[in-house]
Amino acid sequence: MDPSQVLTIGREGLLTLLTVVAPLLVVVMAVGLVVSILQAATQIHEATLSFVPKLLAAFATLALVGSWMITSLVEYLQRVITSIPTVLG
């Protein structure tokens, strides 16, 4: 196994990770931004007020795109496992 193959597998893994996690991060960050703007406007600084909406948004996002996330990760894992003989050989 030469270093270029290792770097290719690693780069593909990181890219897969970023594309799988991106929808969840974007939604949670957007909800956090909206909640923090509302907290600043109303002068209410309750810790659970920012945590609960982000948690609910994360669960809703996972319910909507969770199957796509699992499918993407399984496809990546299958590509890596099937490439083992060619990488080692």
C-alpha cells in the first residue's frame, strides 16, 4: 500500500463524513442563531431555552435525512471493504 492510496482513502472518508454531517450541523446552527437572536431581543437568557429547540431540530433532521446518512456511510464502507484486496495486493 503506497501513501497515495492511504491519502485517497482518508480524503474520501473525510469528504463523506462532511457531506453526511452537514445537514445536521446547518440545521442546528440555524436554529441556534434564531434562538440566540430571540434571546437577545427579549432579554431572556435561559440555558434550556437554547438547548431544547436545537435538540428537537436535530431529532427532526435525523428523522428526515437519517436514512440517507446511513446509506451514504454504508456505501462508503462497502467501497473501502471491497477495495482491500486491490490495496493490499
